[in-house]
Amino acid sequence: MDTFPWHDKHWAAIERARTIGRLPHALLLEGPRGLGKSQFARRLAAVVLERDELDPDRGQFHPDLKILSLPEGKKQIVVEQVRDLCAELAMTSYASGYKVAIIDPAERMNVNAANSLLKTLEEPTDDTMLILVRSRLDTLPATVASRCQRLRFAVPPAETAIRWLEQRDPERDWEPLLAIVAGAPLAALQAAEEGMDELDRRFREDLAEIAAGRRDPVKTAAQWSKMDPGITLAWLNGFVVSLIRRHGRWTERTNDSLQNLSEVLPLEQLFLYLDEVQGSARRMDGALNLQMALENLLIPWATRLQGI
């Protein structure tokens, strides 16, 4: 099972807890997508259940491990799923040891599903561990989150991420891709596999042409809406984050009109625009009209983000 250097401090904390017999009964793994939280959860389950590896995706199962995820074709984890999971946790272990359950992504539980965890969290049975994995911090009732020990996963330093990525593909220029995905190494790896390099060039060109008045933002939004909204909004989010991080610190002037334009955009406008992008991403779980959302995000580029 893959291990990642930016997980080291969390593994050290887990090992200390195991040494003194104080493993938590409930863990909440939280942080941006693309940091390997799901892999951490499964590796932790393997450690607790005393197996070398446990990855159901590779055919590695254990009767005392339950993984609760989104049903195929559904957008929410519902209360019946969680009740069934809690009932199984209350049963006797098959191997006379720990029982482990992973809920991933925990942010997709609806309110009733999340609340149905409370009794299990408040009155856990012996030798059980519940691991919740979430990538959005504005989710889960406080009554649930407060009853879990929280492990916060942060984006690693760029040098660490690039060094890890270069071990997988030393010929690729990882810095631009890493900037697009806001510094998350696994997201950068996925972006490379999905050909995001070319998509990055295309999206940058589209924004530059809109800003120059040579491209219609509404028509461009119609083209963008035909692609995976997760990828489109993630790119836009990462791109704006990279502009904010590098605002006023470009090492040299270039003929990249979009880069040069970003130098005259007020930092406050970029932050306000980022809020709009992230608001659209949050609404993606519900009834988001993607083309209308993209129109609202692309039209401001025609006026240098004025009116945001």
C-alpha cells in the first residue's frame, strides 16, 4: 500500500497511541482532496487489524473491516446505510480482535445519516474504531465532529511534493500541475494521467482571450460545461489560488497576457473571485446548473474581475 512522506507525523502520533494502548475509538481525517486520506484510513485499518495490507479495491478483505461509501449512482450516504454499519460494529468480532469501519466520503452523509452515528460515538463497544474521511470542512454536524479525534492533513511543501512526483515521472514539469491542483500531490498525479497539461493550456488561453475581448465568455462557458464539472471547477480553483500565491512575485515579465493581467488585478478581487469559485464547487453536490455557474464565473474576466 502506498505511503506518503507528508503522512509521517500522523503515523508517529498513531504509533505513540498504540504504544500506550490509547488508540481513539473515532477518528476524523480531514483536509483537501489529493492528499491520500483514503489510503491512510485503509492502511490504519490494516495496522489495527494486524494485516500487512487491506485494500478491497485489490481484492484484500477482512471480515472485521467495513467500508461505507456512496452507493452507485447516488449523491448521498443515507441513514439506513449508517444504521446497518453501526449494528455490525456492535456485533462480536470475527477474529476476536478489533472491528474497524471507514466512512468515506463522510461529507456525503445526509443529516439523518450523520446523526445516526451519535449513539455509536457516545457509547462505543470495546475494541472498535470508526474512521471518517472528509475533504470539506463545512460538513458534518458539530455533535459528530466533536466526538472524533481529528487528524488534519495539510498540503506538503512544494519541494516535498515535487520530489515525490519526480520519483514517478522525472521527465514531467510538475510545478505547473501542482499549482493548478492547489499543491495536492495525488491530485497532480491524477491531473497528469488525465492530460491536464493540455487542458491547462486551453483554459489559460480561453481566459486570456476573454480578458482581451476576443472571446465570448458565454460561448466559452457552454464549451467548458461539456467537461467533468469536478475537473473544470478544480482547475479554476487551483489556478486562482496560484495567482494569489504568486501575486506581485513574478520573477520576470513575459508575453503571457494572462500572467501579466494578473499583476494588475487587485488581490482583494482575486480573493472575492475565489469565494465564488468555491461556492460553485460546494453547490456541485446539489442542483447546480453548471453552464449558468460557469457563465457567472467567466463573464467577470471580460472586465478584469470587476463587479465580483
